[in-house]
Amino acid sequence: MSKIKMLIATASVALFALAGSAYAAIVQGTIKSIDPDTKSFTLDDGKIYQLPAESTVDKLQVGIKVAVTVDDKTGIVTSIVKSS
């Protein structure tokens, strides 16, 4: 395979790898407040994070440190896990 074809193939693989992760951001912080009516919560950074419509806030607790994954396109939380 020529060097140019090899370079293009490598660049394509790298681009696809980055494309999958380009639409998510991970934020860490401590939950400061929870709003069950809007299905949202606020972290200690002051930002409000929106849960998907089908989710509930039942398992969230004020004061817990979490790692939150947010879809960059929609701003909706896709994952939330307890962190240390």
C-alpha cells in the first residue's frame, strides 16, 4: 500500500474514533439541589443538568459527588454515576 493510502486509512480510523466521543462531555461535581418537577439537578459549579424525560430523580441525593455525561448536542444527561 502506498504511503498516501496508508495515511488516508489511518486518518479515517482516527476521525471515526473521535467522532463517537465528540458529542459527549463528562462533568464531575457535587449535587447541590434537585428539582423533581423539571427532572433536573444543580451541581456545585452552578450549572443545571437536565435528565431525559423518561428518567426520575429518585436515586439522586444532595451532597453526593457524581460524574455526569452530557450529550453536547441536546444538553441532556446520558449517564450519571457516583464518584469519589
